[in-house]
Amino acid sequence: EVQLVESGGGLVQPGGSLRVPCAASGFTFSIIPMTWVRQAPGKGLEWVSVIDSDGGTTDYADSVEGRFSISRDNEKNMLYLQMNDLKPEDTAAYYCAGAAGDYWGQGTQVTVSS
């Protein structure tokens, strides 16, 4: 059974940092490009970042460029999103997913508020 399980969400103050991990199982994680997608309250899905299968190439949405960092550990089947200098507009449910949209996690809520 394919599973992507995000964790590490929560409430953080503006300017703070948070690291969101995603544990993968049930498929060959090491050959799949992975992505992070978010959905703010009342809004549609927004692509955040992508990483290729070996972690050598990454890309980011303009809204998070320079503040967020995507990484992966293929030995541990883990995907990560490091979020720094968080802003209230980063408040959203964050989902890890296969870059082709084939696999999705259940999401973790990140709320940025003072």
C-alpha cells in the first residue's frame, strides 16, 4: 500500500521556522521526483516546490523562493520541507506528493500567526 505521511505541522509565529517531514512507503521512493503542494483556507492548491529523484535538482514557487528548502533522504524514504522566515500568508495545509500527481499524503496544517 502506497503511503505518504506528513508530520511536523503546527502554530508558529511570523518570522519563525518549521521543518515538515514526509515519510514514504509502498513504492520505490528513490526513483520518484517529489513535490510539496499547499492549500490555504478557502483557496485552491498551490505548488510549492519540487525535487528530482536523487535530490540534485530543485525548484520553488516565487512566493517561497529563498525562504523554503526541499530535500530528501532516499535511504530513509523521507522528504522534507524546511520553512524559514514564515509569513501569515504561508498558512495552509501542506501536502507531499509524487511529482506526477500519482501519490498524495493526507496533509499537515501549518499556521503562522502571532
